[in-house]
Amino acid sequence: MFLKCNFVRKKIEQFKRFEKKLNLLEELYERDFVGSNESIVLADGFENAIIGVTDTEPKKIAYDYWVCIDIILKSKQKDEVSFDEAVDWLDAFSILNNKKGKRFPVFVKTLKPNLNYLK
């Protein structure tokens, strides 16, 4: 019974994240941050770290680097990920995605990160 409840809980969380992404994409298109003929790539799990959209072509989502690190540390708490490991992971993620294509997100090291985001 516990496994079934855990499975259902995970599915509900996945659905909530998917719904949040859809709402976010809808808002980006409604505000004309992204044109109707453009596509954009989101980094899964970092929705609360979005700080904007680049003005360059092609458009890319910009994330607050430090908020992403904080999200990694909080989501991996059970695995006890260190700060250095989180930085290494995000740097590798960024490098790999930038090699894959032009539309992948960018991570900006902000001067004053907002770590009071909602989860």
C-alpha cells in the first residue's frame, strides 16, 4: 500500500510540474517574450529560477545560476550533495546543453540572487 501511495504522489507531483511549465510557456507567448513561430527549451525542475528571456536570436530562457544551485541542494538533500558537487553538476549540464543546440537555456550568475523563491 505504501508503494502505491508513493507512486501516486510522484505522479501528482509530475503533473503539477507539467502544468506549471505549460502555464509558464503560455505566459511567455502571451507577453510576446517568445514569438508564436519560435520554440524555447526549459530546464526541468528550475522553473522558480527563471529571471527572463534573452533578447538575442534564437531566444533562450535565462535562469539565476545561484537559485538553480539552491534548488539542486534542496532537491538532493537525501543524497547529501555538497555545494561543490552541485556547482559541478550545473556547469556540466550547461556545457552539455549548449553543445546540443542554440535554443537551450543560459544560466546567469547574478549579483543578488533571490533565494526566497516559492517551491
